[in-house]
Amino acid sequence: MLWQQIISGVAVGCIYALVALGFVLIYKATEVVNFAQGEFMMIGAFVAYTLIALLKLPFLPALAFTLVFMFFFGIFLDRVMFRPLVGEEAFALVMVTLGLSFTLRSVAGMIWTYDTFDFPFVFSEKPLALGSLVISTIHLTIIVSSVILVFLLYLFFKFTDIGIAMQATSQNQLAAYLMGIGVKKVFLLTWAISSVIAAVAGILIAPISFLHANMGFIGLKAFPAAVLGGFGSIPGAIVGGLIIGLSENLAGAYLTTGFKNVFAYIILIIVLMIRPEGIFGIQEKKRV
Amino acid sequence: MTMKFLMRRNYFQDIQLFKFRSTLLWYMALVVGLVIAPFFIGTYFTYIFTLIAIYAIVSLGLNILTGYTGQISLGHAAFFAIGAYTSAYLTATVGLSFWLALPAAGLAAAVVGLVVGIPSLRLSGLYLAIATMGLAFIIEEVILQWKDVTNGINGMALLRPHLGPITFDTDQKYYYLSLAFLILFILVAKNLMRTPTGRAFIAVRDSEIAAQAVGINLARYKVWAFVISAFYAGVAGSLFGHFMTFIGPDNFTLLESIGFLAMIIVGGIASVHGSIYGAVFMTFLPEIIRLAKDYLPPILQEKVGLQAAAYGIILMLFVIFEPMGLYGRWLKLKFYFETFPVYKKETFRKERKFYRSERSR
């Protein structure tokens, strides 16, 4: 029972970690705090659903198409909405992403209605039995895919030229620009990659949560995850996501009702009280 | 139109509430107009005007926090809810009078603001945004689960208050009550902004480092702004509860918090006028949407979520195209005529920062 809870907690935690990852990437590169990250997840899941369930495409082409779509979705948003706002105050940017999240949610509601859909799961739903432990294949898929995705991203940022350029930009925009890095291109790519990560998270979580225009609310729990891990730290986002998912699931199993929904936020406020810089965070220093 | 010149004779002139005597007269005329308004506009608009007055108090408070001090709260509906429920509990269950419950509602919201504000305001402004969002979700859940006090999903009933022989039972009487509170809170806000505390708020917003360098305790003033803002929301919540005479968890969702933020963005950041304009605009918005529905293509008419979409789109459009809000637009218009024909667009050019301000990593 406990192990069951732990595994499903880790699976949900992986989703939080992916959403938090996408949001930290954007924050590090462009200083935009993207409150619409959960909505990106929702859009990705809905696009995949439309392709698979309504247009009867096989899973892999549908997945590929969804990811390409989300890639260009991210590029479109950056080009149309966020590039004109580069250098704007943090406050204005937060308001724009909030507005965007509400708009996307309503638009999705208008297109796909506010009903709850069953997202088709590709693999057999027969759970795996390991001795006394029974693991659902959905949870296993989530965990394995997240690990693979994070590993791919690690390789991308570590070894490709553009990945290194993105790292440089997130450390110091101006210096990167002076070194000949196309900062605009980096921004575009950051939004695109984050949207793709969010879409993957959406497709992974949709079979176990639900597919609904309001599923972006799951994405808001990426914020406690990011704060817990240390705002702006990529390993922090992943560890934070896992801890939040795990503890939330355990709270749901062993505490009275109601705790599960808000446990992430309770952790958030406790973290702010005792260790505001998070697990991997470094105390912020300001430069005049 | 002739331009008025201000002869400065002493420093106190700069912080006077009304720069010209004519301004004071105009405001008094406005108050008189608002007092006699209910006799002309009918009961429905009296109801709307009362709501506007209540929401304007929240948006004033939020503007003190966001507009003047530069901190973002995504959970003001939580303070609004705390105010409403405190007032409901104190009047209905404990049996206290409204006149004690109202300040208590404000204080309760302020105390919760203190608890959340102290840890999150030690860090950059984004932490407050996230922490208040978390608080809003927690409060929503507390309202649902703490059934002994809040009656859970069934909501609570409240009574209209009375003062001596006067009972504020009709909407018109309640409108006067709300208007009186609004004027009181406008004066408090206006006066706050000319005290050293108010100027410290503005200094914190403009540059935290410069503010610190002149000896302003950043954390203390940020927490102060947050607590004052929560107090405003709490009092408004109490007024709202007694006006609606029924409150439930549905009244205090995330959408409501975003609505409050939209008020100050649409109206105008860091201005008292803007707070009011925003409250007027956002309260009329559902009515406008209802009217506009007839003109929309039929495919959109049936859809729910039109209001949320409108909030979202309005937020984005205003931040991108008119960050100073309706009041900013009005100022530009006034300036255009005052300086005609030498108006320069550049006067109101946005200042942008292309260097890292928040962190050095």
C-alpha cells in the first residue's frame, strides 16, 4: 500500500517536475514567469487527443505532430506576444502570462467544451506485478518517459552548440549577445522547447488525471515545486516536483480529505518560512 | 483651454491633496452627484453602483500594494473571503454588531496577510505572487472543509446592518453606506501616499537598492503595504457579505483575484483614480458581455467561459498597449490639449530595462 502510493506519487511528481522544468527554462532564459505553463500542457494533451481519438491517427505520428505543433505554438507566442515585451517590468509580464492562461483555458473550453474526456492509453493497461508490488503501466510509462526526456534535455544543454548558447544567455543576456549569440533565436527556442516539454507532460498525465479544459490547474503546482527546489534551478525543479508529488499523494492517503488538493501550497508556505531559497537555490544577490 | 500654472511658495504645496481649489470643488460636485444619483438611475444601477463602491475599496488596497509598492498579489480574493467570512461568523454566530465585525474583518485579513507576507516578502516580488496564489487555494479549501465555522459548500447568510434607528435594508441605503466607506478609504489612501510611509512605498517600487541606500527597511515597508492592502480587502469583503446577504465558496475563486488585478491594470497602476475607473469597468464588464452576446456570431454566444476569456484578453491588451490604463489614457489626452500644438508622444514613452535587475546569476 505504501509502496503503491510512493510509485503513483513519483509518477505525478514527474509531471510536476516536467512542468516546473519548462517554466524554469523560460524564467532562466527570458525572466518571464510563465503562469500559462499548465495551459500549454492542456493544449498539448487536447491536440494529441483530437488527433488520436477523433482523427484516428496512430499514436506515434499523432505524438510527433503534436510536438511539432507545440514547437511552433511556442515560437508563435514568443514572436507575437513576448518579444515586444522584452525588458518590461516583471509585473507586466506576470499579468500577460496570467491573461494568456485564462484566455487559453476559455478558448480550449470553447473548442473542446468543458466535458471530461478519456485519454486513450497506448500500452496495455494490465498492471505489472513485481512480487507483491503491483505497478500500473501508466505510472511506469510516466516515470520512464520523464527520465528519458530529462536525459535528452541534459545532453542537449551540455553538448550542442545551441544548448550551450542557451545556457550562456540565461547567465548573462548582454554578454551572450556581445559574444555573437542570437539572443532572439535563443528566446524563440526556449519558448518552443518549454511548450514541447509541457505537451509531453500533458500527454503523459492525461490518461490518469483527466482531459479537461481546466487541467492547467495541475500546472500551477509546478510553482511550489520550483520554489521548493530553488527558484530558477533546473535540478531543483525536478527534485522539487518529485517531492511535491510524493508528499501530496501520501497526504491524500493518510491525512483527512481536503489536504491533498492544497498540500503543495502548504509545503510552499512552510518552505518560504524556513528555507526561502529552496533546496538548490543560492541566496539572491542584487547588482545595482 | 488655458494652462494653469502653479506658483510654489512652500514645500507643503507639493503634497497637498488638492492642487487647485477648483479641483476640490469638482470633487465635491461629484460626491453630490453620486448622492443624488440613486433617485435617477433606478434600483438595478444602484445595485451595480454599490458593487462598484465595494470593489473599488479592494482595488484601492491592491493598488497600494501593486501600483505604489510594486508587489504582486494573485490571491486578493482570499483576503476578500476572510473579511466576508469573519464578518459573517462574528455577526451571525457570535452575535456581534456589524460595526465591530467590519473592523474585525479587516484585521483578520491583515493578520493572515502578515503571516504570509513576512516570509515571502523577504525575497523578490515573484515569491509573493506565488505565495498569495497558494494562499488563495488554501483558503478556498479551508472554507470548504471547516464546516463548523464556514458551513462548507452551503455558504452563510448575513443580515443587513443597522445604525441606531436606521437599517440599511434597501439597496439605496446600503449604497450610501458603501459610498461613505469608499470616500473614507480614498481619503486614507490619498493621505497615506503623502506621508513618509507612502513615499517609502513608492521608493521601494522604483528601486529597491536606492530605497535601501537611503535607509528604508525594505522588508518592513513591503509587509506594511501588504498588510494595509489585505485590510482594505477584508473590510470590502465584510461590506460585500452584508450587501449580498449570502456568501459561498463560489464568490472567492482565482478568477475573482484576477478580476481585482485586472481592475488596477485597466484603470491605471499607481493611481487612486485608476482604481476607481478599473472597478467601474470590471463591474460593468459582465453586463457589457451580456449585451454584446447578441451581436456575437451564434457559435460564440452559447459558450461558457466568455467572461474568463474577456478577462484574459483585456489583461493582455492593456499591458501590451496601454500599461498606464484608462487613467493614463485620460492623462495623455489632457496633456495633449494642454500643450497643444507641441505635444510629444515621447513624453509618455515607457522606460524599459534591458539589464538583469532581479538577480546577478
